[in-house]
Amino acid sequence: MTDERTRLSRLLALAGSEADHLRAVRWRLLSDDCQVSEARLAELLNSDIGIDRLESFGAKFSRMQDTVIDKLVPTLLRAAGESTGTAIDNLARLERFELIGSSDAWLAMRGLRNRLVHEYIDQPDILAPSLAQACRFTETMHEDFIAMRNYARQRLIDD
């Protein structure tokens, strides 16, 4: 296996682990309900466990999208013999290859990551809808990751 394909295999394993951890913390934080009102957010922020889960979710959400956008996507493209460019260009290429549903969604995730990381705990009117959107995006991230992993396993690496 070439160095690029070895790196791809390692990044797929890392992103798979991150996806599992993200989905698990999302479940612990919000169960299967991504509706986050300001009242529900206040309830979460009223307990140490809720705060810890919220911080863990934000960190794992950020880490997963960073790994995918900044590491996995360029490595996948290079392993497939494609050139790489900016994150926007790389995501657009994956969308054309139908390996992700929407490059715009991934760009929105990046902006959302910035809102979650900067902790707007004192601004529930900003944090509540951001958390709800991030919750929904976890499924998008997971589904797109599965598509990339399946493509890589079928065409690029011997797993």
C-alpha cells in the first residue's frame, strides 16, 4: 500500500472512532431529539453533567469536522489520483463525485463549529439554535463519512 493509502486507512479509522464518539455524546446530551429551545438549554446548563456533555459535544463536533475537512478529504482525493485545493474546492469535488451530500452543509458546519467553540452560554438565543443545528449535522457528517469510507474501501485500500 502506498504511503497516501496507508495514511488514508489510518484517517478512516480515526474519523470512524470520532464519529462513534460524537454520536454517543450527542445521544447522552440530547437523546434522539435535536429540538433545543432556550428552556431546554437552560436545563442543560443548570447541571454540571449537562455542561460537561455540552462541552464534550462541541469538542467532538469540532474535531470530527476538522479531521474530515482538513485531513481525510485531501488524503482521499490524493489517493484517488485527484489534485487538491482549498477546503471549499475539495468539498465541491467530493460533492460532484457524490461522496458528500452538500459542500454547503460542510461549510455551514465549519461556521457552526466556530459558534460552538466560542461558547455562547450567556447568549442562549444564539447557542440553542446552533446546538440544534449541530445535532442535526452529526447525522450528515456520519452519512457522508460512511460514503467516503465505503468508496475508499471499495476502490482505494485493502482493508
